[in-house]
Amino acid sequence: MTDRRTVQTLCRLCDDRCAVNVHLEKGRIVDIDGYAEHPWNRGRLCVKARAAMDMVYHPQRILKPLKRTASGWQEIGLEQALDEIAGQLDAIIDRQGAHAVGIWNEEDIGFGQQEVLACRFLQAIGSPNYFCNDSQRYKIRYSGYRLVEGAWSMPDYENARCIVIWGANPPYSHPNMTRPIMSARRRGARLIVVDPRFSTIARKADLHAQLKPGTDGALAWGIIHQLVTNQWYDRPFVKKYTLGFEALAAYAERFTPATVEEETSVPAPTVREIARAMAWAAPATAVYVGSGPERHENGINNVRAVACLDGLMASVDRQGGNRLVEPFECRNLTNNWEFPLRHMDLIAPDHSSVVCDLRRERRMMSAFDNILSGKPYPLRALLLTAANPALTIPNSEKVRRTLASLDLVVVRDLFLTETAELAHYVLPAATFLERTELHCHSMYQVVSIARRVLHFDGVQDDYSFWRDLAARLGCGNSFPWRDETEFTRWILEPTGLSLEDLEAHPEGIPYTPVRYEKWRERSFATPSGKIEFASRYLADLGYAELPEYSPPDYLGSPDPAYPFVLIIGGRKLLFDHSRFHNIPRFCTVAPQAEVEMNPEDAYSLGLADGDMVRVSSRIGSMDIPVKITGRNEILAGMLQINHGWKNANINLLTHDDNFDPQNGLPLWKTVQVRVEKA
Ligand SMILES: Nc1nc2c(c(=O)[nH]1)N[C@H]1C(S)=C(S)[C@@H](COP(=O)(O)OP(=O)(O)OC[C@H]3O[C@@H](n4cnc5c(=O)[nH]c(N)nc54)[C@H](O)[C@@H]3O)O[C@H]1N2
Ligand SMILES: Nc1nc2c(c(=O)[nH]1)N[C@H]1C(S)=C(S)[C@@H](COP(=O)(O)OP(=O)(O)OC[C@H]3O[C@@H](n4cnc5c(=O)[nH]c(N)nc54)[C@H](O)[C@@H]3O)O[C@H]1N2
Ligand code: SF4
Ligand SMILES: [Mo]
């Protein structure tokens, strides 16, 4: 009899979280395929799914703790590693206080569960210094929508008559979102894509607004102007449920189609056409904002201006519009509520940052300056888990310098990454197949459990790691649960659902029926209880009340020495940031990074496909082969490079000293560069 079994769980290779069947033989995974009953992916998987096996059993995977010594890495036992790390943390806390310890956690890998464990540990030792690059991303969109509508909303693609994908490319970044979009389109819904590139989703669109990056606010204002002047907005809704309409209408006046064309490159007739299509379908107009508009000097206001459209069209929380998601009422997993850090003295206090205020999170860019300068106080130890900032954070050279300056760097990862190479200790981490965590699919308001399928001796799940380290530092009482299972039961307690219920329902359990128009019964979760076109809260922080538009620097004060605009980080299907570049079958398909260039620009620079060029910004340069795109794929004067490549690290070129004051996010999506034949 063969020892075969199949376990249903969720794939966590990316944040789409598809339901999978994991087939095991004698305790080893032999295959992974799609689990058909889950409403989110209905059995479909992307090409990456089976790479989970390559990752888990990778010959270079770290399965034993590593310690840096004068003669290189030395393998040590887990207990010794934890003892030594705890000893060094103790000494740092004694000398410089608990503030001197920080955690850098990445959320794209896990879920709030990972985050709350890290925060709980920090709280237990008494430090507020929690960093996370992810916290700066969805949270910009989150913050933008929260400021206008009081909460994050989810497009109701399935019932929409017009869908706007604004700066996202779901076929690569969230494959399961593509299905409801395309089925709506087959039903007759119009698809509009706003993207400076002729992306995969743009190829499927009825209308593609190919704008200059970072000019999203101008386009949104142009649409607002059309809705207002043509009286295409929902007057009764606006009157009853919104705040600041008069000011909005007055400010919009300057955004005529001709002005918008000049600012964004989107032809004036297209601006009118987009507004007409959105208004015609309203309130069944669903808008999804991706990472494109948010990572610029004007990021939050770009997102807010787009969110205002929901208010004008009354499409907020409407069938076919943008539905306000109801949360799963489990024990709250974020630090905001459970651990009020407000009274603590953050290393990078940033009183005017909306993200800092709404999320109680540090602004990571200025934190590097604080660490390097030792002011306002020293931060000497950093524990990094599931993150590779040496490749993924702007100004990589400074990131490296900062990590190298610390007394203690501990990295928990699967591989000896560029960040791990800078550590004093590298600890083996459990993959998603070696731990348990809860996940909600907000489109269906379904909760599912990702289950532990494997175990490797000496490889700890996140709960065990923080519990054991806290115990050694004398704060074990913050982690009173025996193991991850008990901890998960505690999280579930207020929901009425048990772990067994979730395990018995791999298709997920609807936790609250999907409902629309909840604003009829309760006010919006903004300070005024209305949709806020104008925000008193922002005015009190010293910002404009309206989401006023200001051009990105490359337009407002261009540097003639760097005449090209490099667009960065359009997702590739096979890679997730710096991950999966070590999966051999992926490398044969996509062996190297390339810089995508319009044929006109290639012609004027005398370049052929595959030629090496040197791309330089004011802080760094790199040599990279050219890929000449189709004529309309990218605007002339623009280039695009994907991030996460070890040998072509684009974040050596991105700077950290220019950011949106409201969110502290550096310019992740664009940098001005020069291109020369190498
Ligand atoms: N395969 C894969 N999937 C992923 C990831 C991955 O690395 N690989 N990463 C995950 C993570 S962490 C994230 S945050 C999401 C991101 O998810 P998305 O936002 O959907 O992903 P991107 O490919 O970055 O899409 C951004 C699009 O915005 C465009 N863009 C660039 N600048 C601008 C601009 O100024 N305005 C507008 N309107 N558009 C602009 C780009 O050309 C690109 O097509 O993807 C997630 N999914
Ligand atoms: N210029 C530019 N830079 C960008 C972006 C961009 O668009 N432009 N995108 C940004 C965005 S949106 C994001 S979210 C960040 C992502 O930034 P990071 O999170 O730093 O990038 P990843 O490459 O996903 O790193 C994850 C690390 O976790 C490890 N890992 C995988 N699974 C596990 C696990 O289960 N447990 C543990 N402990 N480790 C694990 C992987 O081996 C990898 O080293 O990149 C950002 N960087
Ligand atoms: S889209 Fe692919 S990598 Fe992402 S969760 Fe689904 S199968 Fe896994
Ligand atoms: Mo992200």
C-alpha cells in the first residue's frame, strides 16, 4: 500500500492565494493541482504553482541556522542560534534600550498573522520600531480610499457594466481577477485601462488611456470635470452623502480635456469618452486602482482623486460598483488596535504622514537616515523576516550600508539572499506549506485556512520562533499559547468558527453575506460620516483639503541630464519581486533582465534588439540588454525595467530622497535616467 494522501490548502507563492490540492507520497509532495470548489480560483492555477515543490525541496534551501564567522558561514544548532541572538539582543537592550531593536517584516508573503506576531514580540520587549515595505503600498491605496470613503472597497466585477483598471495588470499580478473582468466584458461591460504601457490587460481593453506616469491625478480631475459640467453625476446622492462638492467642482474647472491632454498625453476625445462610458454605466462602474498611480510624489492624491469618482457616480457600495468590504471579525491581527504604539517614541517620527497616523507605521525611508545618524536615538539590531530589502527598496546601496552598520542583523529566509548575506545570523524559515494561517478572499467574503502540509526538523514556523525568542528575553507571557494551532484557535474565538470547521471546508466559509448600499443604514467611516471630497483631517495636518494635482518632478522640474523616464516594476508572471529567480525552469524562459524601449527611441540611439546599454540615474548605473517593444507598447521617451534581479538591481538607480509627504513612499515607479550604448 502506498502512503498517499491529498491535502487542500492555499498557494502562497503570490498574494492571489489560490486553493490547491497538495498530493503527497510518503510525506513528500509529488504534485500540486487546483482545487475546483473554491470560488476564487475554481481550480485554475498559474504556471508558478508547481514551483512550490522546487522551492520547498530546493538544493540551496537553508535548513540549518547559519552564523557569520571570520572564516565564513558556519552551521549551528537552532537552540544555540536562539540563545546567542537572545544574548546579543539582551545586551543591546541593556545598553541602549528596547527602542534599539527593530523588525522588518514583509506582508506579501503571509497575512496579518505574521505581522501581528512580529508586532507582539516588539510590544513585549517594548519597542515601537516595526518596518515593512509592503506597509507602504496597498496602504497608500488603502489610505487614499479610507480618506475619501472611510474604507477600502472591492470592485464588483461580476455585476459591472463598465470596469476601469487603473494602473494594475491583473493577468500577471492577480490572475484570478482577470476571469470576472473578462466574463463581464463578454456580457457587454466596457473595459477601460489606464496605464502608460500597452500592458497585457490593456490589450484586452475597449479603451486604453496611455498616460504619462504619475499624471493620474490630472486624468481623474479631467473625468471629474466632465461628470460635473455635463451633469453626469448623481445629484441626490452627492447632496445627501458627500462633503465638499462645491470646492471639488470649482477646482475641476481647470481640467478641460485639452489641459488634461497636454499634461497626461491622453487625447482630449479619449478623456471625454472615458467619462461618458463611466457615467453611462454608473452606478455599475467598478474601478480598481493598482500600484501604478500610488508610488509618485503625488501618490495619495492620485488615489483620492480617483476615489472621488465613486462618490460622484454613487457607485460606492453599489451592485456592479465598488463594494465596501466587510471584515472577518476575528481577533484583530494588526498592531493598531491591540498595541497602541502612539505613546511610544518612534525612531522616524513623522507627524504629517497619513500612513504613519492611520497605520501607526514608521516611514521606512527616513528610518535608514535615523539608523545611520544614530539620531534621535540608536537603533542597533534588526530582525528581518520574509523580506529582501537589499534588492527591493530604493537606494539599495544605502540599504546595504545601513544593514552593514548594525550590531546585529538576523534574517529568517529560505535562501541566502542578498539581504541574508549582510546578516550575522540567518535562520531557516518555514514556507507556507509548513505553517497554518487564516485568509479572507474579500471579493466573496469567504474565510479559508492555509494548512500545514509538511515539517522539516529544525525549521520553525513564525509562532514558534517569536515565542522561543521572547521566552529567552523574559517575556514569554506574551506568547502563552502552546503552538501555532492554539494561537489560531485564539484568533478564531470571537467568530464562532472553529479550526475544524475551516479544515472541513477547503472551499472556504462565507463569514458575512455580501451586501450592498450599507450606507443607507450607517454612515461612512470618515470623520464626517460622509464621502469626503474635501478633508478637514488633511487640512489639520497641513495639507490641501482637496486631492489637488501637482505634477511629478520629472515633468515639473525635469533634469535635462536624465532625459528618459524609466518606469519600474511592472510585474512578470514568473517572478515575485526577487523570488523564483533561482527556479531553474523559470530561468530558461526568462534568463535575464531587459530594458524595454520604444522602437523610435531605439532608432534614434542607434540600438538593435539585444544591444547592451548603460542606464544611469543621478545615483547609480547598470548595464542591461535592450528589448525593443512594439510601436505603441510604451510612449516615446519612456523605458521599463522589472525589479528584483540580483545582477540587474534597478533599486541601485532609484532614489530615496524624493517622496510624497503624505505617505513617505519613495518613487518606486519612475526615475529619470540617461541611456548610452555600453
Ligand atoms: N507575478 C507577480 N504577481 C505579483 C507580484 C509580483 O512580483 N509578481 N507582486 C505582488 C505585489 S506585492 C503587488 S504590490 C501587486 C501589484 O499589482 P499591480 O499593481 O497590478 O502590478 P503592476 O504590474 O505593478 O501593475 C502596475 C501597472 O501600472 C503601470 N504603471 C506604472 N506607472 C504608472 C502610473 O503612474 N500610472 C498608472 N496608471 N499606471 C502606471 C505599469 O505599467 C503596470 O502595468 O502585484 C502582486 N502580484
Ligand atoms: N523599484 C521598485 N521596487 C519595488 C517595487 C516596484 O514596483 N518598483 N515593488 C515593491 C513592492 S510592491 C513590494 S511588496 C516589495 C517586495 O519586497 P520584498 O518582500 O523584500 O521582496 P521579495 O522578493 O518578495 O522577498 C521575500 C523574501 O522572503 C523569502 N520567503 C519566501 N517565502 C517565505 C516564508 O514563507 N517565510 C520567510 N520567512 N521568508 C520567505 C523569499 O526567499 C524572499 O527572500 O518590493 C518593492 N520593490
Ligand atoms: S496565481 Fe499562481 S502563484 Fe499566485 S497563488 Fe495562484 S497559483 Fe499560486
Ligand atoms: Mo507589493
